[in-house]
Amino acid sequence: MFPTLVMTLLALVAARGAALQLQGNAYHGLLVAINPQVPEDQRLLANIREMITEASFYLFNATQRRVYFQNIKILIPATWKANNYGKPQHETYEKAEVIVAAPFWKHGDEPYTLQYGECGNMGKYIHFTPNFLVNDYLIDVYGSRGRAFVHEWAHLRWGVFDEYDNERPFYITGQNQVKVTRYLIILLFLISVLMDFRKMVSLVSSVVFLRKTFLPFPPTVPKEKLAHSVFGVFKKHLLALSHLKNRVINRLRQAAELYLLQIVEDSSYVGIVTFNNEGEIRTQLLQIVNKDIRKQLASYLPTAPPTGRTNICAGLQLGFEVIKKQDGTIYGSEIILLTGGEDRKIIECFSNVINSGSIIHTIALGSSAAKEVEQLAHETGGLTFFASDRLDSNDLIDSFSGISSGTGDTFNHSIQIESAGGRIENYKQFGRAVTIDSTVGKDTFFVVTWQAAEPPKIALLDPSGKNYTNKDFEVDKVLRVARLQIPGIAEVGEWTYALMNTHLSPQVLTMTVTSRASNSTIPAITVTAHMSSDRNKYPKPMVVYARVSQGLSPVLGANVTAIIKPENGNSVILELLDNGAGSDIVKNDGVYSKYFYSFSENGRYNLKVHVQRANKTVRLQPTVPWSHSMYMPGYIENGKIQMNPPRPSITSNEDIQSTVGGFSRTASGGSFIVSAIPTRPYIDVFPPCKITDLDAKTADDTVILSWTASGDDLDEGQAASYEIRTSESPLELRDNFDNAIPVNTSTLTPQRAGYKEIFLFKPEAFAAENITTIYVAVRAIDKSSLCSDISNIAQAVKLVPPMDYLTANAEYNVSTIVLLGCGLLTAILF
């Protein structure tokens, strides 16, 4: 019989993603997550099942009976009360392939897929709105939900980009014919599907096998699997701390206290265990119901490091016992595992930990931390962090600040506004300005740390000119922390702080600022950062990504700086861009990126980003910048044009401009591991990056080219030269670039990466009377003669005056002209 879709409903609590898998010919574990802000509506569940069931049949047929969806899981907001739902294990809103959430800013109900990488790379998620799923009138606008799902699935799973162009819906062929803009993606679609079978037998035998196995069966009713939930809305967190050095124990306590007092959400249950060879329960799970409980938990943090060898399995087992004691289950709990010691036996408990249903976040402290802990986090859907054990580092605070529950409820998440510090000489000071914007301000804390016996001199000035000094801070001289909580909602504007080292010797001073959303209905501006992969092998370059958004809406015009720190050695600082060039695939989508290739050593690296923006007006995008479903204005039936309902209004003129205040943010992007780096001296292995925004315009018989300059190494530095070639065939440029017609570029000197290049030339082909269209491509060459990939192919069209063109082509008569006009009008309407 045809494979049945099984749907499991899960209560949405703190858990982190189970990976989607292709087993045989069936996708298992497709995760759909409903945003906590979506009101309860049982129609959503029925229509999600119906949509994916239809999509499964459609995908099965479209791929010539190769793949389908076997089962799905749906994460339900904990606030939904209509039914009892099952308990999740490693599933999370943040890891879902499909999210159901309110519309993307002013862009209505148009489904879209967020894609970070280039063609062929998996996307981040598919976004459907509740309105799209429950209101049938949108089917006439975007087509059936199942087919819309498959369209978006091609974006998500196989990295296919849209096969139409809203900005240039038509183009002129070499034969002077008007054609609808489209890309030949059908072959790519099938090849991409078949790539999901790369671990199976050869292509031919897999096709034969599939045709023997699957026949056109009648559809079956999807099955639902409902499990009873005993979890409610409460999360269970446990701190497992191991193998800590005396010189960093105070830094650990400062960071863990900040997590307990400011980061972990209200109503959560938190426990603490420490361990080396044996474990110690510092406290059983306590529910955070007030500030006193938070302070009580902080008092249980260790004041001295545990002794003996590291036994991570023993520590995790003790943690499971503490968690299970609360309600008899471990499912959905989160453990923050911090260790600085080696443990070669950790692999012995991998299976039990993975099957426990708990999510393990890991913080590797120093270069001696067990090398296997990252794999444990990856297998359980947890986060990974690396913190240097150097005393001049704020890594521990950043790591704890980067851990929040995966419920998708950003309104209750703590947001890191500032994290800065350094080694300050005696009687010197450092300070900065921090912007509190209108989207945050609740539970705002300013936290200062130091090393000497006495605190530094603190000066904090709010936007109204009120001055806060040491006497306004709650000072803990033992822990060496001073904390100020701003009552109510912090004032919007620029807060300026200065810390002076009054000690006789240099010491490390730091400032950390955190806050929460100020309004329960307006999402705060947030930053999420990550690398293109969590493990990398030299010489493959990596990409740094930072997404700046307000809810699901991109925030443009920000200054984004990434700081990448190895285990030893100096940090690398990169400016991330959202310009649609180099590593950045889509311009103005709120995803800022940059290539990273300056690997200094093998081992762990950590990522941190700073984001700032001044108070200014930005022009919003009038359309969805990502891959999205196509609006179909009409269709042809029996030779007649039938019009669909008008596209729903997306923006109004007054929405095009929006003033967003300045803001400051800091975010940890976790850790990653690099291997196979050779010993110095390095040879040049990184060519200039591919040019992706080549554009061609014409003026008379002159072609005007423009593009964003690539660099000497990917998108850094300055290329040595450009090679430009033309052809009457785009396929020749793509497949046989070296044999295409070269353009003289002796007068063209490359600019530094990121700058705009403009180059004019007169193609010889335009001198011929019958040639009005040529294609152009470019590649950059560096000083080591390494060449970039061939750019995108641009089309240059020489416009011929209509009367001249008709005179030169006497076979055209009035009827021909009328038919051409009608054909063009029909094409535009279609």
C-alpha cells in the first residue's frame, strides 16, 4: 500500500531539534513548529496534515515515485489546552524545518523559504502563516497548499532558487523574441532529489528498485499519534560543572551567576551538580518563582574546583537522577555541561545520553577539554561553546548568555546588549556607549566584573543625564561582581559607561548588559550568529552568518562585526555585509555574512558578533527577499485568459519608509572545530570569490557593466585583474568560457573587495546588423593566478529603432505587427 503519513503532536517545551532523515525512499521526522504567539486553532493541525499529505503524493509523482513524506511531528505551543499532547525529546522550534507564525512584517501571507547559502545548499526553514493555512481563498492566489509546500520544499531541501524573476519578468532572446524569465531547474530538481540517495546503490539500480517497489496505489487516510503530556510549560535545566582550575573558578561563578539571575526563564526548574571522578549534588531542582530563588541557586555554585580525574558519564548520570526525581522523566530537559578536562571514556555513555531525551549544551573550557563533547551536543540537538581559560576573556559570560530555551518565545528570552572588556592599566579607564532601543528595556541589568580586591570606579550615564555610580550598584567583593538592575522599563536612548582601574596593577575589567522585550506584542530586535558548519577541514573556507531581525522581519543598515577567537593566538575581526555579493547570497535580507579562511591553528574556535545601528530611516523591501511562492494573476483555459483574484495587498505607500531607532546587540555564535591546517609558511590556495551580481545595460552600441569587486582571497583584499568574455550563446560562456570572445580589459584596475566596479566597452558583435543580443561573464584573477568561478551571465540587448528594424525586415507586415503586439500583451498578462 502507499506509505501512510504519521503525525505526532508534541507539547512545545525546551528541546532542540531531531534531524530530518531520508530512510529508503521516505522522509522521517519532518518537524513543523507553531509559534507560541499563534492563538489556539485546531483547524491549523488538520490543514497542516492535509497539506503535507497532498504534498507527499505530489512529490511522489513529481519525482517519478522516488520520495515521499512518511511521518511528521508538530510542536504545539504550551499555551494550547484543547488536547493532551506528547512529550518532545530533542525537538525544538529553532530547529524546525517548517514554522507557522504571524506574517512576515508587511508581506502578507505569501509562503517563503529562508535561504542563507548558495544554490544547492539547504535552507533554514519554510514559513507559512496561520491565515494561509486556514483561509481557502488564498488557494486561488497561490495554488493548492500541497503544491505550494513542494515548491518551498525544493528551496529548503535542495537549495533550488526561484525560477521566475519579479523584477525582470521577461527577456529578449537572441532571435528578438519576448520570453518569460525562468531558469531550467527541472533537471536540477531531479538531480537534487537523486542526491538524497547518494548513500544507496548506483543511480540506475536505485531507479529500477524504486519502480519495482512503488506502484500507483490509492491514497490512505493519514494516521495521528497522540501522546499524553505531563510536562506543561515548565523547563528543567541542570548545570553540570567539571574539572575547573583554581584560577578560573571565580570567572565561572561570575558567568553562572549571571545565567541564574538574569538569563534562565521564570518558572523553570534548575539544579546544579559538580563532578570529576565522582559527582556531588549541589542542589536538587528548584523552581524559579522569584528573585530569592535565583539568589539561592547562585549560592550553591562551587567556590573551589572538584578534585580527581574527569568522568563526564558519571556527572551526566548524576544529573539525570536529579532531573528524574522531579517528575519521573528526563524528556525535554536541558543540561549545560561545562568541562575543562579530558575524558576518553565519554563515548561509553553516548548511546544512553542520546536516548535519554535530554538536550546537552556543552561549554569546553580551555584547550584541555574533552574533544568528544561537541559530538554529544550535536547528537542531542544542543549548542556548543568554547571558552578560553585566559583571565582576560569574557567567553564564559558570553557562552552562558547564549543559552536560552528553544521554545521560540523570544518575548521572554534574555537579550545580550553589550559584552566588552579588556586588560586595563592602573588608573586608566575604558568605556563605550550602549543604545537601549524601544523593543527592549524590561529586566535591564548592567554587570561589572573585575579581578583585584576592590572594584573599579564605575560611572554610568543614562539618556536623561542621570548618573549611576558604585553606590547604586549591588557590589559583591568576594565574587568581584557589581550589578545594577534598572527598575521598570529602561529609558530609550544612549547609555554611556566608564570603568576606571583604581588598583595599582593592571587588571581585566568587563561590562555586560542584558535586557528583555519591553512589550509583549512587539518583538525585540534579536541577533543570531553561526558558522556555515561546525567542523571544517582546511583548505575549505567557511562563512560567518549573522541574522539581524525583529520577529521574522529583517533589520537593514546595521554595522555587524564578527570576532573569531582560536584556542591560542590572536582574534580575527571581520565586517559582515548584507550586500548580495561574495558570500552574501541575497541583498537586504537581514542576513549579514563574510568568508572566513584565516585559520591560525587546528582546534576549537569561538564566534561572537557585535551589532550596532544609528538612529536613521531605512527603505523597507516592498517584496519578500527570499525564495517564495509565485502569485499567479491568471491562466489560459480553452484558449481564453482567466484571471485569478487580485494579489492581497502587501504594503501601503506609508509603510515603504520606516524609522527604526538605533540599537546595540552582542551575540555568541557558538564554537566550531578546524583540522588539517598545515604548518607555516602557507601557500595561496584561496582564489577570488565568484562575482554574483554582474549586470549589463546598453547605450547605443556601448555595453555598461557593473558588479561588486571580489578580493585577492575570496572577498578580502584586491584582485589582480579581471577577465571578461562575450558570446551569442549563454551556454558557451557557462561551458566553454576560455573559447568565448575576450574583451580588452587593459584599462580596468580592480578595486578593493566590496566596492562597485563599472566598465564600458563596445562589442564587435553589435557592429553586425543582425546581432542585437550578446551575453557577458567575468572572472577575477589574483596575484597567484588563481581564478574565481565564472560569474553570473548578464544579457546585453542592443535596442533597434522599430522603423529601422521593420525596414530591414520587409517580410513583416501589419498583421505580423498586430500579432506580435497581442502576443506580448498576452505574455505580460500571463
